[in-house]
Amino acid sequence: MTDTQNQTAGTALATISPPRLPYPKGLEERFGVDRASWKALVEAVFPAAKTPDSVVLALSYCKARRLDPFKRVVHIVPIWDSESSSMKETVWPGIAEHRTTAFRTKAYAGADAATFGETIERTFEGKTKKGEVKATVRFPEWCQLTVYRLIDGQRVPVPGPRVYWLETYSRMGRTEVPNDMWQKRPNGQIEKCAEAAALRRAFPEELGDEAVVEEAGAFDHAPMKDVTPPPAPTREQFVAPEPAPEPTEADEREADRLTQRYAETGDTSGVEPQDEPDPDALPPWPPQPTYKAVKEIADQITDPETLTAWALANEPNIARLAKIQQANARGAIADRRAELEAVPE
């Protein structure tokens, strides 16, 4: 190899491609992460991250908990959000975070081997964007694990709850088919979930009720902060709407014509209601408000206009009920309104 070739090879080895995700401004001052470390984070530690925001949130979590992000103690996981019908990036701790936090208390005293329930074999089928998927998996019905904690110098067993496989496993997309990891390691994955549940039971103050990434399949929505950046504002959001035009003589004549037609024939098409129910004539709010009491009053009202006025006037009272009572009360009012509107005049 000539000197020129050696120089070319040396230059090629020294060239570093830019990171997969852009390097955020001020990252080194805040987290001590330089550009080379950032490249390692986004390409090796968090290779599935779609945005710099999700990686920064993971770094913030690690800094607050005094954890080393390069040890893969947290994970960035896309979760299906049914409200927006899209995937959202979320940050979850892994089982390593629970173990680290438990060890740091100096009260963690080991754990027994996990016990498993009866082995079940089931075939799962579903449809993804890539087509039909099908998998037959043998898995334990449940898993349970006991951890030990030092309390006043005594090694005390703390049995964890039984964690059921079908309630916990992670799915492939929006199907019921287990993802690749749960197909390959059906025992190992559920054991991590049982260990996390046992550690939370033994160390509630240190771990709270925070789930680990292995338990993500048990949740319909992400329990941690959504880090997907909001869409950029549009110009229309900063432009005041045009004021409504003043009514013309033609508009006023048409309003008079419709009102006259209503007075002569009772035809209400195109005519705004002329009379509102008298607020003082509305039924009173029950002194002991419950769903049953609200339903009884709604059932006594005989026209939809009065029912609507009564519901609007008492919306603050309905909002003060317990959540399930609120839902039931509003449901009863809606059912009664539909019943009244269905009655022919």
C-alpha cells in the first residue's frame, strides 16, 4: 500500500457519520452528553427512538433517578393511542431499574426462584399491515415470586402477586398475537413481570406503582408522558376570524316569512325557537342528589325543551357527583330526551 493509500485509509477511518437524530442544543451542559455519546445513545442504546425529545426525556428520567442510561435501565416504546389513532413514543423503566432501586435501599435481601402455573398452549391469529399473522405459543398460566426485605434486622419474605400471562403479554401491533419476544421467551418475560410486581410490593415507597417495560402489554394507554412533539402552529391560528356580516333586508324579510309560516301552520323548519322555558318553573335539584333521584326528575319532565333547560341549569350540580354517578345521570337524561323526541305530536 502506498503512502497516499495509507493517508486515504486513515482519513476514512477518522470520518464519523452524523448521528441518526439531530443533537439537541445545550445537551452537554444539562446532561454531560457530548456529540459522540449522543450518537451512541440514539444508535445503540435507543435505536428505535423516532425523535430527539424521547431520548431527552429518557435522559431526564435517568438523571432524576441517578441512573446510567448507557446500562439500558429505561426504554423508549411506541404505544398505540386510540384517541389519536396513532403510535406515541413513551418512556418506560426496565426491570433493571427496579432491581437497582431495591439494592440501593440496602434492605433488599434476595428472592426465591419463580413459580409458574400450568402450561397452556394456544394459537393466536391476527392481521397486520403486512398481512395475516399466526402463532402457536406454550406459556405458563401465571407466575409468582417472593422477595425478601430486611426489617429491623430480620429477613422478611414478601410474596408478590400472581401475574397472569394473558393479562400481561405484549401484542404484535393491534392484534392479539404475542410479539416476537413473548413468543421466544414466554417464561422469561412473565418472570420479569412477576419480579417487578414483587419488588413494588416489598418497596412501595421507593418504587410506587410504576410499571416496567415488560408489563407494557397490560396497559391500553401509555402510563408515562407522551413525548411526541406537537404539530407546528399554522398561520390560520394567528389570524382573527372575519366578523359575521350584518343581516340584510332580504335576511330580515326571510325571517319574518318563516315566523309567519310557523304561526299559521306550526311548521318549524328553518325557524328558531321563540320561547325558552322559564328558569323559575324548572323542577328543583334533588336535596339528596343521586343518579336515581336525577332519573326520577328527568322521567317526570314531559317535553324535551324543558328537559334540556333543566339539564343545562343543573350541569354544575351534575359535575359535582361522583364520576360513575355523573355518567349514569347524563345517560338517564339523554335516554329521556330521546324518548320524548320520539313521541309524535
